[in-house]
Amino acid sequence: MEVKKAVIPAAGLGTRFLPATKAQPKEMLPVVDKPTIQYIVEEAVESGIEDVIIITGRHKRAIEDHFDKSFELEVSLKEQGKVDRLRMVREISDLVDVHYVRQKEPLGLGHAILCAKTFVGDEPFAILLGDDIVKAEEPVTKQLIESFNQKQSSVIGVQKVADELVSKYGIVDYSNGNNGTYQVRDLVEKPALEEAPSNIAILGRYIITPAIFDILENTEPGKGGEIQLTDALRTLLKQEEVYAHVFNGRRYDIGDKQGFLEAVVEFALARDDIRDDFKEYLFNYLQEELKEEFYSEIAALEKAK
Ligand code: G1P
């Protein structure tokens, strides 16, 4: 069966980005000039997804407005003859059919996915988490769909992470495989490094069979008192084969300040209209910074003599 639907959970409060997220959804924070959620929806569309559902919560209206038509803006851009901007704005609302459902209580990622049960029905579907943006030649979701098409089983997108990051992620243990796809033996949500079966982390992209919904309905709260998708996948593993696919691409953890800033700088440097001036500015700025540091270290050494 083909994967044509995607679920994008966006109900989190974004407390790691306060005060920016006090009155706006974290998914609307821009990387250069595009909200993060638009990168995610574009990845879904470029991967062949035809229907998207975004799981929202209170204070997330800006996301709905973003993918809606903006008549006043279109009329104004048209009157001013700003054809390129008009085209850009229209492309956003024409991207794909976006549906919305509200998660009424913050009960965890597993619970958020369960809110999409009626929308998904009896089909395999993609999940894309908004905290992870991946720059890749072939969109990650597309890579996973290709792997799903071969295996006809759930596929989780993974990459190796540094030891100190293991406890931040769902971790998988897998056996041998080929072409980057391996059969999962076990999964555990955010284990301590000593208890982790590996340092292969789940990084925000999944293709999952609909059997997950009945499991989620019966999954007890796990780590952090929340209903965890990883725990439900662990149960799924007892019923069906589950695979992990090591995807190609540079992944940015947008939910983290450092990751967010890296994404802004690297996406800006990858843009033809921004690169040259921005690179020159960065270079000069860092040169001045390093010079200052160097002179103050020399001064401190002199003083200590
Ligand atoms: C979620 C998942 C976790 C996964 C991570 C990827 O955690 O529960 O398994 O590794 O996303 O970014 P969160 O970061 O939402 O706490």
C-alpha cells in the first residue's frame, strides 16, 4: 500500500524557546525567512504525500493562517505589482491539503499521534516531527517511503548520535541489514547512556502501519508521565517486523537553541540571494571577535608576569 498521508504533531508548548513562544507557536519560528513548519510540510509534499494533518493545540492559530489563503495580502501585493512575492504567498496555500485536529491535553507524542486515527484510517502513514529539519538531497521521508515499499513494514528514521546525547532520544537496537535498512530488535525512550542498547537515535521521521493506533489506545504513560510513541512501537515489534533506516542528510535540532542557530546560519549560507554578503559579514565579525579575545589573553598574561 502507498504512503499518501502524513501526521505532523505541533501541539507542544515550546517552553525551551520562551519568551519567543509566549504568544506564537514554536513551529512558526523562521529559519532565515521561512517558518520551520513550512520546511516540514514541503518535505512531506516532495516525498509524494497528498494529505497532511497537523496536530495542534491552543495558541496555534498562526499555523492554520499560514497555510490558508491570505486575500488581503494577495490583493495588496497584486496592486503593488510584486509578482514574485505574490507567487510565493500563493504557493504556500496551494502546497497540499492541510487538515487540523486539536490535542486537547498535552499527554505526549503517542497521544498526539492517536488524535490522527480517524484521518489516517487503515493506511500506512508518515510522521514528521517539527523539531527536526533535515537538509538532504533526497527528502528523508522519501528515503523512508522507499524503504517501506521494499519491506512493507514500519520504518523509523535513525542516525548515530554522540554518547552525551543518547538520553535525549528514542534509541534503537537493530540486527544486520543492508542498504541502510536494519531490522529493529528493541527500542527504548530516552535511556541513560549505561542502559542504552546503542547510540542509534530516532530522529523525528517515521513510516508506520495503522496497527499502531490500537496499541496507542492501550499504551500506559511512560517516560515523563507521557504516552510515548516509542513504547507503542516496542509493542508493535511483538506483532510485526519494524525496521530502522539510517537516512542521508544533515539534521538540525530546531528545538534546541544551538541547533536552531546552526540551521539559521547554514541555511542562510546556502541561499544564493544571501550567501555572499552574509559570509563576508560573518568572516569579518568572527575575525574581530577572535582578535579581541587574543589581545585580552595577551594582556592577562602580561599582567600575571
Ligand atoms: C521525540 C521522541 C523521541 C525522538 C525525538 C526525536 O522526543 O519521543 O523518541 O528521539 O522526538 O527528535 P521529544 O524530543 O519530542 O521529547
